[in-house]
Amino acid sequence: MRTLKRREFLHAGALALGGTFLTSRLAFASTGNTKSRLVFIVMRGALDGLAAAPPYGDSDYAGLRRELALKAPGSPGGVLPLNGFFGLHPSLTFLHDSYTARELVVFHAIASPYRERSHFDGQDVLENGSSQAHAVQTGWLNRALASLQSGQGQSKELGVALGQNIPLVMRGPASVTSWSPSKLAALDDDTLERITDLYAGDPLLAARLGDALAADAIADSAASPMQAAAAIGDALPNQSLPQRGRPMRYTELVRAAAGFLRRDDGPQVAVFDTTGWDTHANEGNAEGQLAGRLVALDAGLRTLKEELGPAWADTAVVLATEFGRTAATNGTRGTDHGTATAAFLLGGAVQGGRVLADWPGLSAHSLYQGRDLKPTTDLRSVLKGVLSEHLLVSSSALETSVFPNSADARPIKDLLRG
Amino acid sequence: MLERPSPAVAANRFGLGARPGELAQIGSQPRDWLRAQLAGAPPLVADSELRSSAETLARALDARRELRAAKRAAAAERTSQSSDTADAPNQANALAALTKVGQIYRPVYIAEASARFRQAASTDRPFVERLTYFWTNHFAVSIDKNIVLGLAGSLEREAIRPNVLGRFSDMLLAVERHPAMLLYLDNHMSVGPHSKAARLLGRRQSGRRVGINENLARETLELHTLGVHGGYTQADVTTFAEVITGWSIGGDVGRFPRGEPGEFLFRPELHEPGAKVVLGKRYADTGYDQGVAVLRDLAANTATAHFIATKLARHFIADDPPARAVERIANAFLSSDGHLPTVYRALIETPESWTQPLSKYKTPNDYIVSTFRGLELPVDAGRSPLAPFEVMGQRTYSPGSPAGWPDRGADWDGASALIKRIEWADAVGQRVGSRRDAVALAPQLLGDSLTPATRTAIARAASTSQAVTLLLSSPEFMRR
């Protein structure tokens, strides 16, 4: 039997499946603003906002940070200046270029509504869009997409999660898919057809299989072909085990994300995770553990821009974390779990070159519970602003289904270019 | 709803998937089959390649010392010579020493992970193995921190396995003093602000702050015992962190080299002196024993019992576990003083464990192991058997955070994850299909959960290898 590549199978084989295959899934749907692209990057582990975007102009900064303090702009290893008070970590050269090009907004003293210090509950709140951990089992981004889909009366994938599974922020009623590169050989069409039939009585697996094939159809033509190899005895690549000091590789993730987003018929929203921000010990300053992570992230974002090409002009990237870290260095040259932190909005569609912060200061009496940067901006204000101006999510949806009970977090306006 | 406990539920939900003949062996009393596995000493992993955590750590500490010495020599060489010193002997030595540190952990990890896999594929006490996995995941460390690569397997063998049929409080203590946990959550260098070490370092005026690191204390309260809503405060976290200052490791790992390299060592000079109040109770300063006393109380706390009962019920029964089952398990925990076999018996005795078959989506680990058991595939030597775990997104000992792998279907049933599972199933089918009879195997592996649709699809497959692919891809093989 002739073995079709999966994408050919999708185009040629849909009819052959006697209608069991969901042909409507082959195209991705579009939001209210069909050109807009949104990337949401979850920084898991609690990013140290005082290191990523140091307030070097605050007179208490250097004393609290001690050996972790970054030097003023101009000195070796010094911060990259933004507005004379805030800077960027010296590893973030692309973000700094973006700021200069007015494509980056830095938010500071920002936090989700979560006020405890558990990573896992903090990430749950960051993703579920409520003010309580585990209050709902769906994510704000999915619910935002659902509000757009319901207006269109169709069910196609608006979003893709880069990874095997779908993070909470993208789970929910709207149809989304996940994609990650495969080292395994593709299935032949006959086997695939039989498995599709086998799942006919299983709604979950049937939907997942359909979503996977739709995503593969896009990715096959977008991403570079992966090497197929036999599986059981497939040798572990030499680089696959973590090695000290090796920066995380975002390149593959970011290329895949761009491959989806730059297509006219692709999804408009992509999410992926970054990890390694939980810097309890030996965090480093201009160099060291955190610096290495930031270098990799910065390079990944630069690659994202390059790979998106013209679509960058229509793109907004949001980077957010579950909470910040202690204002002071701890006993092991790191920082423990804190409260407010920094967040970033980046992209060609962004009205950037600004730091938005209602700065509470770092003096002893202005710290939250005497130890953390005090939150003065609700992260949901940023997310609401982006969703409403960029994806044209209605304000009624934002206030009811997307971020319930968030009236106090008023959307920040004019984050996007008009 | 099932009338009586099913052998297939016993083998798949509480075990690691049936091997051919296992369902017949379980017979009409699945609960007895499970209870019998709880009797006797817990099975250990016997493999001559495996080393203790202390031995691995001691080797790593030696290599690190050599590296530092080599670096110093190389630096001296650079300053004393001109720029053309590319082949200077000391710089070559530094490079060799660096490579050596990196080489220590990797073979240890591969040996540990494949020994674990081999045990899972062949054990006739799969329930105990599943419980071991449960606890390893409860007390999770992750190899994305480099040093854990060399220690994660030994944490399971030295702290989890010996206690899996014992008392929770003993397991808790064994884990919190294990070098893997102390290093993973940074406690080995946490210093009491009023300790002797702090005074000494303060006099030296190095400009560095010395003090506590609250990572292990927080995760012990949040993840290992009470749970995040267990009623502790930030002050409890901070004070408990002070209580366990000094819980460290021997050898040259901190600022004061001494003790047996790689072994647990209480370092009194790092310990924060004084009585301390945790969760409203005062603990006198008894040094190391102060921490033990707090851990014993945490292990006996009602919140801990409910937290563990909920996790057990979620893991074995359903994503949203039935409240009655949770209550029953928690009561067994409290009334037995955390005697784990009593807790497990409550789990298998509660009717809810048997009434919702296939309610759990298999994790990649469950899926791979059940495939190897069902098809009686050999776990070869070396690292190649570990590849599918990585391909399917659950590389052994790499949950990525101290919270461990997530335990709900939505965390694992992504579209891309499903297609990888099917692609791998297909590769397995092509590899061994000509030597397996899926038509005969299906009822042996799935028992009464095998649906007519799957039975028919396998029977009508175009080839024996496709039949295996369809068996492994079937909805009932994806779940347990």
C-alpha cells in the first residue's frame, strides 16, 4: 500500500473515511481581528522581577540585593537603561532593542490576585483567571477564544499549545490543539483510518485525534521535517539529558510557534511554557544561573521575531509569571518566594517604549508583609487590555466569563498600536 | 456499576497493567490479590550496577575538588605565561576535571532508571510498585537540577522503598534527610541567622548575607505534609526553616568541610539556636531532634491525613475523587498513626475503587510499562529503553518541580500526546507484531473492560502488527 504523508492523507483521504473524519477541523478559525497574533509565555517558577527589570534608581535596591545587585548602566555588567530608574538585566539585549524600537512595554510591581506563596496555586490563579486557586478548571485564554467562537458559530481551533499537552490557561470550551515535534514515524493512512473508527464511540479521543491531525497538517508544511526513527530502541540523543550550564533550548519551540502563527489559515494564539525561574540559591547577578536563563529566553524571543517575518507587525507577546521573589537576598545567594514582579508585553503590534509601574518603593515600610515588592497593578488589567484591543474580545465577555469578578482590575488602554 | 470487583480493574488500576495470565491468576478475589502484595518486606531493586547516594556524592565531591584545583592551577598558568598557552597542561587538566564531574551522574541515572523500568515490567507485586511511584512523586525531586540526576534513583531506593509498607512518619523523615532532597531544595546551606556560623562569617565581613533558605521548609509543609490549605502561615514556614537549619550533608559541600562525604550530617554550627513555635506548638532547642519532633507532629496532623488521602484517591480512583473514599482513607491514616498498609487496605476496600472502571487516563509511564508487561517485551540494557519515556513527555525522575507530575487526565490527554502514543504503539506493533497474537492477548490484558468494538477491530486488522497497534491504541488500553 502506498503510504501517504499525513498532510496528503488529510487532503486526499478525508472523503475516503466515509465522513467519520472531521473535515471541519482542517482549518483554523479566526478571531474578531483576523490578522492579530498573540503569544502567551508562562514563566513557571516565579521570575525575579527585581533582577529581570531592576529598579536601579531606587535607593534601597542595592542594599537589599547585596551581592545580587546589578550595577548601574555604563559599568561592566551594568543594567540596560530604560527610563533612568528602571533597567533591564544585561542578558536581555533583544528586549532592550525592542524597547528602543518602541515594541516593548515593561510592567512592574505587578501581580495576579494570588497573595500566598505556593508555586502551584500561584500558577493555577495565573492561568485560571479567577482570584482563587482551583476555583475553575478552565483557563482565561481559552474562555476568551470561546467568546469569539460563539459569535462565529463554528468550532475550529483558534489556539495551539506548543508541547504535548495543553496547559490550564488554554483548557476549556474552545477547541484548541497541542503540537510538539515527533521523532517517530508517521502512521500509514489505513491504520489511522482504523484508529479513527475505533474512537468513534469515544468523544474525547476522537476530538484529540482530530485536533492532532489538524495541527500536524499545518506543522508539516511549516516546520522543518523531523527525522523519523524506529521507536522502541531509539537511542537517546546525547544532548537529551540536562547538563549543567546548558541554556534551555527555545529555538525549536519558537520556530514551531512561528510556523503556526505566520500562516493566514493558522491559529492566531499560541502558548508555551518556560521553566527554571525558581532561583532559591546561587541566583547570580550579571552572570550566573538566572542570567543564563534570561540569555536563552531573550534569544528565543529574537528568533520568534525573525521567524514570524511580516507577521511580527501583527503580533503581541505576553510574558508572565506566578509571583515574584523576596526583595532581599536570602542566606544562600538566592531569593525566596515573594509577591509582585515584572511582566512584559512585546511585539510589532505593541505601543511600546514604556515602563508602566505605580512604583511602591523598596523601603522597609513599603514592602509587602515586610519582605516582598508590593503589588500595585493587577496583571489582569494588562491581559484585559491586550485581549480587548488586540483580539477584540468584548468587554462583557472579559468581565463575565474571561475574568469573573475582576471589576477592580480595569483594562489598561492603548497598549496596542491603534 | 460492576457487581463485583473485576480482575481487570485490579491489574490495571492498582497494578501496572496485566501480563498474560495475570487476570486468571487474580481470579475471583481481586482484593485478596492486592492485599497479599502488601505482606512481607517491601521488594527492593537488586542490581549490582546501582550505587548508594553517599558513594555517588562522594565521587562528585572529589571530582569537584579536583576541578577547583585544576582551575586554580590553570589561572596561575595564565597569569604567569604569555598569551600563546593553548596547550598548557593545567588548562587541559581543568577541562578533563570538568568533563569528569559531568560524567559521574549520567551513567548513574541511566542505571537507576532502567533498573526501575525492568522491575516494573517484571514484578509480581505491581501494586507495591505503583505505591512506590506514588510516593516518589509525592516527594518529588527533578533531574533538571543537575545534581539530582545522580541522586533521584537512590532517593527512591533508600528512602521510599524501605518505607513503602511502613509508617508515613518514617518515610517522611527518611526523605527530608536524604541528600537528594536536601540538595534539591537547597537546605544543605541554609544558615541560622544567629548560629555560630553566622557570627563567624559576620566577623569576617565578607559582605555576604548569611541566613535561611526557606525552600525545603515551605515544600515540606505545602507538598509533603499539610497541603497548601493545611493551615500554616508564612511565619510557620520561616520558623520551620530555622528549625531545620543544620540539616546538611557531610564532606566539602558547605562552608565547613567535615563529616562522611555524601552522608546526612547535622551541622550544629549552622543551626539557629533557641526554642521555636511552629503551628502554635513550642519546640525546645534539641538541635537535630527539634526538626525530627516537628516532622513527627506534621506526619500525625489531620490536614496531612486528608491531603494524602485525597492524593491517593485521585491517583487510584478518579480525577475528582469520591468524598466517601477520601474520608475512609483519611480515617484509616489517622486511626493507624499513618501505618501505610492499613491506609492502602482502606483504599482497596472502599467500594468506589471498583465502581468506575477506566476513569483514569494512563500517564505515559503507565502506558509504556503496561505495554511492556502486556507484550512481555524485554527491557534491554543501556539507555535505549528510556527513549519512549522521553518521547511521550514523562522522562523518569523529571517532573520539573517539587510538586511532582500532575495527576489528572487533562494534564496528559493532549492532542500531540495522543498522537505520539499512537505512533509509538505503531512502532511497537511493527517491531514485534509478527510474534504476538493480539486477538488472543486482548481479553488477557483487558478482561471485562474489552469492548466489542475493539475486539472486532483487532480481529479485522490487516496484519498481526496492525492488530497490536490497534490493541495498544484502543480507548480501554489508554485508560485504567
